[in-house]
Amino acid sequence: MNPYDLAHRLSKALKDSPQFANIRRAQEKIKGDPGAREMLMDFRNKQLQLQRQIIAGQEVTKEQEKELEKLHSIINMNLHVKEFIEAEYRLGTLMKDMEKIITDSVRGLIDPELFGPPPVDFAEETGKIIKEEEKREKEKK
């Protein structure tokens, strides 16, 4: 059994899955509705802004959280946006499940001691570095 052949078969099965079909349909609806697209992009930009804040070690305020929740509630009223977000979530779940199945299958084959220290959480480390730099800047003033 050739793993590459199976990977290509899996790829085709994923492309033929209901999750892929749903995301394609939802994308077309979003593309055909400029208002829905704008709402979605605005929501994504706000999400990204808060994620950058978190990575930079900056606190996300309650107001910012409430604003994002409110925006999420508003965009969910738009049927096309809601359908797209739900389809995206289902596709993401499918992809995570596939990744877990593959990862679990090789977990016992590889001795983790041969790969050195555990992986680093780069977002956490970046936040620490930024905090230290900010602290040094404040101390200089």
C-alpha cells in the first residue's frame, strides 16, 4: 500500500465531501453579496486585531470582547455569512479530524526523545519578548 497513492485518494475524497461542497457554495454566495462580504471581512479584521494584541502580550479589554461578540451576533443575522461561517467550521473540523487520525497513527512509531526538547509556543514566547522590551523601554525613560 503506497502512502502517496492513499494521500491522493484522501485528497479526492475530501474534495468530493459534503463539507467541501458546502464551503464552495457558501463562498460563491459571499462573493455575490458585497454587503455580506464586507461584513465578514470587517469581522475577520477585528478578530485579527485582537489576536495580534494577544500575541503582543496586550490585554484585550471587556469592551473589545463585547464589540466582537456584538459584531458576531450581527453578522450571524446575514444568512450568507452565517452559512459561510458554519461551512468553514465544519470543514475545519473535518481537517482537524483527518490530521488527528494521521498523527495518532505515527505517534507510537517515533521516539520523542530523539527529537530534542518539546516544541516552543512561539505566540507565547513572542508575547514574553515584547513585554520585556516594553519593560526595558519604560525603565529607560
